[in-house]
Amino acid sequence: MALPNRHLVLVAVLGLSLVVAWVSGRLLDQRANAANVAQASEPERPPPANIAAPTATPSAPAEPSRPLLRAPVRRGDSLSTIFQRHGLAERDLQLVVSSGPLGKRLRTIHPGHEFEFERDENGNLVHMKYRLGQLDTVEFDRVGEVFKATQVAHQPDLLTRYKHGVIKQSLFLACQRLGLDDAFALRLAEIFQWDIDFILDIRAGDEFHVLFQERFLNDERIGFGHILAVEFVNQGDVYQAVRYEDATGHARYFTPDGRNMQKAFLRAPVTFTRISSNFNLRRVHPLWKSSMPHRGIDYAAPTGTTVKAAGDGRVVTMSKTAANGRYIVLQHGQRYQTKYLHLSRFARDLRVGKTVRQAQTIGYVGATGWATGPHLHYEFLVDGVHKNPRTVDLPAAEPIAEAERRNFQLKTALPLAELERSKSTSDLAVEAAR
Ligand SMILES: [Zn+2]
């Protein structure tokens, strides 16, 4: 069982009162939502059965039957081809497309989008719905000889969830067992990418506790929301992160005491993928590892895996030698230099002298030069001296701004308290099962 955080008691007291406020707030929200739904569905309810007009008597239906057409966008479709396929008038097409700025969005339709058309008795388009996803719809209503476009944004309901995972083979498989998809695993890894090398440093027995949102629309689960708070235990070291959205709406992850998760250098300059994580189980050892002093780290990864700039910097070398193959050297400020060897190719547009941002793609894994298999050989130098990038002390990034600190504490107390509470419940459950 992990040692409880020293601030936990304080946080828990503060958290408890917030939990009460939050839960009651959520209940109110749900009730308000239910009320809205009830109101909205009111006018559509069929009129009460009339004894004087039994169903056997044929009578004109209250609503004129308007043929409703559903048209999913197919590969290569434009709105024009969809209109033709469904026998809709060219004139109506012109009218919806010219219905202001929202009409312009019809120029870039994609498979996965969907249209719904409603026509009157004469076959004229009177209403068109353009669904760009589960949360985004644009509706076009005919008003005489023009169409009025309105954007309908659906607000999903958010449910807070907690999961505890233990890694046996890989982070991906641990997530999969919990019903968390690959994209979720990658987001989790991204939060800790400045502290943990997810390609080389993950071990069986590493574990995580994660508090996150799930999004629902009309009681249907539509996906994951934000990761709110998370703890990752890597080889016995405990890392915690909490999501905080600052006054400008910019969201980042911080440690519970407000230190930035972001640092000047990434731990691993290779994109972590499901393939590379499996690939590494069969590590390749470069030929010269045993015969020459090895001053870098080798990341075995499939050819073509993205190589990222470890930090903000400038390209000082982009070249090819018999030993290094295609390689890049980046300069970061006065003191730091990073080198990337054996690349299959360089990123397009990369030139000597250009500046690069942290995590920007600079090249792709290959096996050029002296290499027995595809891998990235990575070197990290401080003042011209090779250092181990996985253990070297790195310059700290800006902590939470003083002006934001109070708000940070207020906003993060609840998710942190909820994470701790869930952790202790799950620990009890595990102990009970033993
Ligand atoms: Zn190497």
C-alpha cells in the first residue's frame, strides 16, 4: 500500500466539504437536465386518444408526411454528389451553401459526417441537418428563398470514474484490461513523459491510479473526457499529477504541490506506440555496443517510428556518416546538446539553423550506419560531456504562477481527495480479496 501523502489529511478535510457541495451541485444539474428534456419533448407528444375519432376512421394525419432522408457521407463525397444521389435540387444546394459562414463548413465534409434532409410535398428542401460528430450539428431551415443556419452544440454529461491498473506486460495491455483504449494509454504516458521513459523504464508491477471523466450524451457513452488526477508508480517511485485549467483556459498537469510536470527535456525522444512497446521486449543490441564505449541510449523501435526533439533548440548538424548513418545534432541553450543517430530519414523542412520545439518531429527511426536493426541511438551532453538522460538532473520548469496558486489549491483539492479516497477503497478491496 502506498504511503499516504502528508498533505492528505488537510486535503481530505477540505475535500470532504467540497465533495458534498459538488455532489449536490451535480444532482441539481441532473435534475435541471431532466426538466429540460421533459419540456423539450412536450410539444412532440402525440395528442391524447380521442374517443370520437377511432383509429379505424381514415382521416388526414395531423402532420403531413415529409419524407426524411438520411445520407451518411461516403469516401470522395461532396455535398453536390450527395444532392445528386438523392435527387435533391441543384438550386437548393446553392441556397444552403450560400447561407453565411456556417454554409462554408459544407465545403469540407468527411466520411463519418451525416446529413438528414426533409422535403415538402413538392420535393423542395425545407430542412437539412448536418452532423459533424456526436456533439456538433448544424441545422439549415428554409425561410422563403434562403436558408437560416444554426449551430447546435450538445453538452455531454460528465461522469467521474476511477481505475487502478497493474502492468504485467505493457501499459497498453494493462489499460485494455480496464476498458481503457490505446489513446487513453498514450494520454496517460504523455502526462509523465518528462519523468518516465515509457519505452525503457516500465517494469512488470508498475501501477497506476487514475481519476478521469467519461462523457455521456442522452445516456449513451460517447467517450473519455479529461484525466483529472493520476498517480503512476514506476519501479517504486511515485509520481502524481493533477489537471489544472488556468485563468486563460489553458490546461496543464502539475504535481499536487504546484510544480510543473513539464520539463526542459523529454525522458524519451521516441514516440511511444503500442508497436514500440512490444517491439522492445525483443531488444536489439547494436554491433559495437560491446566493442566501443557506448555513450548513448538505444531505443529499439520499428523503422519509421517518429523521433522527437527532446527539448526546444536549434539544429546544428544534419548529416550522414558511415558510422552514424543519418543523424541530427540539436543545441539547447548554451549548455545542452542532444544527438539522434541511425535515422531512416529526416523530417521534411528540417534544416541546419532552424529552431525546433520540444516534441516536434525531427526524423524517423531507421538502421542507417552501424546498426544491426532499426533503433534510435540517443546521446545527451551537458557542457560537452555525455550524461545519462534518464538520470541527469534537468532544469526545472516554471511552477504554478503565484497569482494562480490559491485557485490551483481550490480547484485541485477535490480531484486529489477523490483519487486518494478511491485508492484507499481499492486497496481495501485488494486486501479483502487476499
Ligand atoms: Zn547506441
